[in-house]
Amino acid sequence: MKALVIGSTGMIGSEFVRSLRNKKYEVFGIARPTSTSRLNAVADKSLIYCDILDEGSLEKVISSIKC
């Protein structure tokens, strides 16, 4: 299973990512380009920097991971 977590570097999002990984989900995290906190919660290859207010950008992210 795949999961896309918006806010994956935040306090709640990083714990959610950890929980999903423990359940063997393939987790992709979305973070703001300016985010620096809790980057270790999401593996570098699955951390996607995106402005969720930009509809086109968000659509690209969703289609690229093919949830």
C-alpha cells in the first residue's frame, strides 16, 4: 500500500509517517519547500517539496506516485 502524507515533516505528520512505515506502507511525504524540521521522518527519496495551494503542482505529485 502507498500513502501520501501532507505535512509529513510536522510534529503530527512525522509521527503518522513513522506509524505507517511500521505497518509496511510505502510512504511519500509532502513538505513545504521551506520546511526543515523532522526531515528524518521521511526518507529523502520519498520526500516531495510542494506547495499544496498550487493545484497543478499537487496534481503532478499525485499522478507521479500513482496511489
